[in-house]
Amino acid sequence: MVSSSSFFFLFLLCSVLFLSDEATSLPELPNLTTLSFEEGYTQLFGDSNLLLHRDGRAVHLALDQRTGAGFASQDLYLHGFFSASIKLPSDYAAGVVVAFYMSNGDVFEKSHDELDFEFLGNIRGREWRVQTNVYGNGSTAVGREERYQLWFDPTEDYHQYSILWSHERIIFYIDNIPIREVVRTQAMGGDFPSKPMSLYATIWDGSTWATSGGRYKVNYKLAPYVADFADLILHGCAVDPSDHKTACQRSDAVLYDAITMSADQRTAMAKFRKKHMTYSYCHDRIRYPTPPPECMFVGPESQNFLASGDAKFNYRHRRGRRYGRSSVDAVL
């Protein structure tokens, strides 16, 4: 019998493909199926603040005054496609941080790699903000943050967030629309993530920085704050944690390296970034008078940003703006 989670995932996939053809299609990978919690994950912290639903195929993470919660993949991976459908806490959520990310900080404390989706809560009436980041070889002194507004309310329903990581590139997706690509270059050197990582999902108190630089804190009178995760996908080259050797064949590595973006997907990404990106480190001349090497050829996108790295439209049109249309057409 097909589980409700599997049905939802297949329905979402078919709907997206019908709506927008190649622009929002998933990478062509074999056996791209969802996993139950027991099949691929383990609890990190939070005891009873982590609950399983739908026969273990949906995970409920809660933040209260006592603790947050989190889980991680059972295996380390060297490259792959990693995805989850996430529904964020509603109403007042200032100071709350929900994260879906890859890291090896527990293995390589001084030279860790990281790929982040971070969701930053806000005061009532203001939007959640989404941030992506990339670290390689402990390069935390060079933050590679980008921040975005969403074209839908992420608290009303589940939306899919995905990371493709290969030897050649990293692509972040929202509802299968590519929103950011980081291509490996010689100039980046070790700053491009290259060591095995685990996948993590957490909810925690980021009151010191997450909302208006720490001006607004988590209000525990409104707790618990709940983030729900479903449609969990781990499609990657698993690595033995004892010696960091992978059992993947050369054909598996080639499979991930072969995934790029079609012309339609590149157009969709460019439109998303023009309409919804609110900050990019590549355009922040105050923070980086000399841009990081991968930012030297950013093209016409730069004319849309101030010297602070903030998007010009963010000041002109979007202050206090709530969510608009939730359809793919709002992006494409």
C-alpha cells in the first residue's frame, strides 16, 4: 500500500512538472524515493520535542523554553541530492531558526564544510526570511550568505527545499526551482565543500541575531514553535565514518556531476533572483571591498544591488510586504 507521504510526494512532483515543464523538474536520478525516519535518520537532541507521524515519514520538531530539537542522517555522504518538504511555525516567530543543512563539523572541527538552508523567523505581520550559505574547509571568515523572500506563505503548507551537491557544483532548489548555483572553480580552492557530510534538520533559539540583528527575541509565552518535515530524500554516496571511504562506483559520481540546469531552469533561476533575492555577499562592497574570487564575474545582476549587498527593490517596494501569489507563475 502506498503511504500518504509517498502519495503526497508523487502528487507534488506530477503537479509541478505539469505546471512548468523543465523549469521546475527534479534532477534525473534513479530511485529518487522518500525514506522513513528509521531508514535514514537519528535523533540529535530534544527528547520529546521530536515526534514522528505518518508511520515515521513525517517529523515534528518543537522549540519551547526547555529545548529545541533536531535530527541527522545516519550516514555521511560524499555528494548527492538531499531534500525535504518543510512547514514552518506560524504567527509570531521572531528569534526562531529552522535549519536544513549539511555539515561535517563534528568530524572536522577546524576545517569543516557546510551547505545551509536557514529559515529566520519574524515578528507578527512580517515574512519569514530564507538564507543559504556555503562553507568549505573551515572558511567561516568568508560568509557566502544569500537571503530571499518567498512567493508563498511557508507556514500554511509544506514546500520542498533541496540541495544538489556534486564534485563540480552545488544547486539549491525551492519547490524544484533552482535559486542558487555555486560552481567549483580553481580560484575557490578548498572553499568549495569537498569532504563527506551528514544531513541535519533543527529548530533552535537564535534570539541573539536571527530577527533584526537580535532586536526581537523568542517569546516563549507563544511556545511551542513547531516545524514539520516530510518527504525526506537521501540520494547520495554513503561514506564509512571510520575511514571516510565511499562505496560508490565511478558511475555514481558521474551521475551527480552530469546534472546541470536546462535553459528553462536557468531562466527560472534568473527570474527568481531578480524578484526575490534581498541580499548577496557577492555585491556587499562594505563587507568585501575585494570580492571573493567566485564573485568576480557576476554579470548584470550586480546593478540590482546597493553597496551594502542589499537589493535595491527591497528598499523601494518590499518593506513590510506580506506574501503574494503562491503559484509557480509568481516566480516564472
